[in-house]
Amino acid sequence: MFKLNDIELDAESISDDFAAAIAKFEAPYKNGAALEPLGLRARSIKFRCYFLNERYAEHKNLLALIDSQTEPLELLHPAYGLLKGYVETTSVRHDDRLKTAEIDVTFTEHQAAPAPVVRLNPATQLGTVAQKLGLAAQLSAKVAALSSTVRNQVMGRLEDGIASFEGVMNTVTLPADALTASVSYATSAPGRLVQSVAQAVERYAVAYNALKTAPELFTAKLKAAGESLEAAFADFGAGQPGMSPDAAAVVSEIINFIIRTSTATQLGYDTSNIYASDQEARASAAAMEDASNLDASGNIVASAEPVDYMNVKQLEATLADVMRTMQDAVDVMRAADGYAEEIGLLQSATAELVRQVNDAKLEREKIIQVTVERPTHLFLVLQKHGLPYTMARRVLAINSIPDPNEVIGTINIYAR
């Protein structure tokens, strides 16, 4: 039984056409062509409909439906089930005297293109967060709403905070492409405090830059630096002569807010760039490991230096540090007013980092254990299990092999 939209059809199948889309590249004076498969062409289904005797007039309904098609039609096919598409051609034969009609239909299947997936760069999103925080509009409004006495005390202590944070790690010079260099900070006391705290956190990041070869150490150190700043300035508003408890509480709240949000923004920004570099390293390593080290004559050619990239434990450790720091920042933003957009950006950036780690973990080779019964060179062990010898460096990194010339016992290797 065929059915086109709501019209039931007495029909029989004529043919189903399946064709590959193949691009042909031909060159002058060369025989043949280079072919590139491009998937399948649209499937065409041909069937013949019969309208006899009392159903003869119904063929006009089918023709009217075909003539008016502007949206994909639904074809219920006895073999393929429900299909969506358009009637491409029709051939009608009818006889009014005998009240018979035959209509040959060519139905072409329609597959809607998937909606494009737009993935925002977490580093870009976090740069936007840094810019919004740098304006310090909410903090300035908070200070302005205080009574004049409390406000004056708070402003004076914030100025002290600016000087204190400018002295943190001040021997470290920020590079020209630093995150804080791209932000326009407000000139108010809260805005300048945001700038001094953000620059202090970024100076820590620059100082730990050498640790990016071990990313899990870099993120752990930068996260710890933010926590140490938070602990050091936890009571910055208290114990000052002439400072009221209300003013001290406001100062501590503002400084804690700025430290947490600055640390989260900087850590997420650097981690996003680490993941981007890691993906490039992964692609480069795969290309080198799969490339032959022999030229056309069979001579050994020099191979490029192997490229290291993050393993699963490093990915999970760095992501855990980012997620914890991001959550701390979101918590203080939720406790304040007016940060809905910043919270959304932090959550979106974190979700994208999680997706990147999940994708990377799926792409990483699984690690299996194999047993080597007698002393064997590591290259031979790899070749036995279908791995290129260029993976030796990475295999050594996941084992404790005293001598790669004589490998024996159970070792870890990558499974492909």
C-alpha cells in the first residue's frame, strides 16, 4: 500500500534509483581520472498508480496535490516506510470512456540539511566576561548606594587595595598579547581595583607559563594562586582605624568577588588556549606517526621531532580545576545583582570546554596491556601490535621501562 500525504494509492513499484555522487578530476594527456566520493545522490522512487472505475475521479486529487506542492510531501512506502520529498515527474495516461487512469510518479527523497552548529570559542567568551567585569558597573553602583560616611571609608580602602595588588608579582612583565591588555577598564576605584587584581592573577599565569608543558600543574598552580590571594585579602577591610564594620564587610565582599571572578576568567582563558594547542599537537603527532620514514628509493629520511600532547588524566585534571574555579565565580555572581549575562557566558564557556575534553577523550587511543615473554626491542613490540615505531616515545611515557632494547613483562601500549 502506497500513500501520498492523505491519498491512498493502488500502486506498484517500478524502480528505485540509488546513485553515488563522485567528482572526477581529469588531466590533459593522462588516461583515466582521479575520483573523489561525495556521498549519495538523492534517492528516486518510481511507482505507478492505478485509478479504476469508481476511483477514476480521484486521480485529479493526486494531480492537484502534485501541482500545489510547496512543502515536502509524505510518502508511505511499503518497503521503506515513511519518506519525505517531492514529486519530480509525473506521466499520466487516462481514458474517460473506460474510466481508467494510470499515473507514473517519480518521487525524489528530501533530506533537510542539519542546522549548522555554531560553537563559540571559550577564550572569546571569557574575553567578553573580562571586558564586562572591567567596566565595574555593578560594583560602582553598589558603592554609590552606600551612605556617604561608609562610602568614603570603602573608597579609601579600595585605593589601598589597588596599591597592594599592584605590588603582587610585580617583577613579572605581562606580554603585549595579555588578556588584561585587551580590556578597557573603568577609571573609577572599583574599575581600577578590577584591573589591578586581574593583572596580578595574569602575572601568576605568566610566571607559571613554563608549566604549560605539564598542563595539569599549570592549572593547579594558577588555581592555588587565586586561592592564596583570596586568603591573604580575606580580612583586608577589617582592623583599620576609623573603619566601621559595615564598610569593612563591603570591602571584603568586593575584593573576594573580584579575586574569584578574575581567577576563573584567567584560568578558563588559558585552559581554552591550551586545549586548542593540544588539538593541533594531536593532529600533528598523528600525521607524523602515520608517515613513512622511507623515500621512494627505500632510503631512510630524517623524521620530525615527535610531538607530545595531553593524556586523559591531564585532560580530566585541568578540566576539574577550571570547573571548580568557574563554579566559585558563578556562586559569588549569583549572590550579587546584575550578572546574569556574565554567568551565562561563564557557563557557556565551561560547557564548551567540557565538550572539547569529551571529544578529545573519544579521539585518544585506548591503552591496553600486553605481555612480552622474552627480551624484545620496543620497536618490534610496537610493530607486532600494528603500531608505528614513532609511537615509542609516547609508549615509554606511560611505562617504567628501564631499557627499551630489552622489554620484558607486562607493559602498556596504545590500541588502534
